[in-house]
Amino acid sequence: MKTNKRKFICYLLLPRFGAILGGSIYFWGGVFYALAITRHFSFYDLALAWFCGEFLINQAKYWLNDYKDLVSDRFHPRKKERASAGGIISARWLPVLFACRTAAGLVLLFLFLPKVLPFALLLPLVQFLYENVKRIPLLNAGIAASGALVRFAIGFCAGAGGWPALLPCLLVYAQRMAIYFVAYAAEGRYLMQRRPVPGKEYTLFYARRPYLEKLSLVCFLGLLGYAIAQSAPVWVALAGVAIAAGGILYYRVNGPGDKFYFYYWKFLWLTFIFTLRKKTRGTGVKIKGARPEMNQK
């Protein structure tokens, strides 16, 4: 009973814990890009834009997504543990919660930060479009990736007051497309190894065409190379590659669902510790978190 109550409260607060971290990267990417250009910022504007755009409006979309995917989530090996699929919260309340939370974010922006409102209005629009095309391969990834672009624009607008240039927008879009291709393929492979789930057949399209992941990544890196040739800052290139690599690693190791495969991440951590131990052998440096025998010379 306590577990269900905790899950209910957490679901009302943050329908997707991972998205508030991973997704906010694009918002703050827009913020830092704006700061690099304008050299000034308003802490109030940034805080309000993040709270309304990421915490309220973007998190609200997952209630609508869960409402649309309720049947398939109940059959999914891992998504069936969500509060919506598990029956902890009544499905009929999900559209109401989506509407109320989205409206709250839009009203706050209208009253206190109207310059960001036009971009914020695009977030629910993108979600409605995605719900209509989510089972159409390629088109679903294209629409989903535009959500990251809008959040990048919200962050930039909060910091600089307008749209960012075309090239950084294309970089964000191409990078997110590459990550979505990997995400859909990972879920498809996951389901192929276990059992088919009604409504998730589109993921098999990506799983059976691994070249799409490579092609999307090549397109992003090619566009990034063009940006560097156009004198893009080095930190933009490094950040772009790091975020793409992090997103791809997350989906390849963690797979679909809401939980971490802790044993895979533990393996990666132990591999890192082992490599670091080899590098520091004989220097007297002790590695915190390693087993005692690993610190022995």
C-alpha cells in the first residue's frame, strides 16, 4: 500500500523522472548558447521558463502519452509497472491532468514571461501531432525530435529574447533524431527478445534496420563538421558529441522502460575502475569506491 501511494505521488509530481534530467539538457543548451551571445541573463526569466516549460508543460505530455498507450503499456514487460498501466491512477483522469498542468504553465508564461509563450505553445502541439503519427516509422522520430528543438528555443528565448540561428537548430534536431533512432531500435530489440506488444510494432521497423541508426549519426556528425567549418565554437562541437554519445549509451545499455539495468551500469563502472587502476598503478593514488584489493600495488 505504501509503495502504491509513493508511486502515485511521484507520478503526479513527475510522470517521467528521467525526462526532467535528460530533456532539460536541450533547454539549458539553449540557455548557454544565448549566454555565449548576449553575455547577460535574468535568473528570474530562466527559472520561470524552466519551471513552466520543462516541469509543467513538458512533463504534462507524458500523461497524454500514457493515456493513449494504456493498453499496450499493460502488456509491456516493463512499462506495465507505471502508475497508469498498473491501475494506481484512473485512466480517465490523465487527459484532465494533462490539460490542467499544461494550462497552468501557459498561464504563468502569459502573465510573467510572454516572450516565451509562442514557443511554449508549440510543445502541446508537437505532442498532439506525435500521438497521431507515433506508429508511423521515420515520421514519428521526426515529430518527436522537434520537441527537443522547441525546448532548445525556449531556453534560448529566455536568455536572449528571440529565436536562435538556423544552424544550431538543425544541429539539435539532427542530434535528437539520431538518439530517437537508437531508442526505438533498442525497444524493438528488447521486445523481439521477449514478447510482442500490441501497438509497439513500429519499433521493430527500427530494430530490423540497424543501418538507420548509423545513417542518422553520420548525418549529425556531418552537419556538426559543417558547423565547425563555419567557425562554430569548439564547446558547441564537444557538447553536441557528448550529448549524442550519452543518449546513445543510455538507450543501448538501459533499453526501454523507466528503470536502469543496474548490472549493466555496474559492469561499465567496474571497467572504468579497472582501467583507471591500471593507469594509476605505482603512483600511490588510491581510487575511492574500488575494492581494497584493487588499490593494492
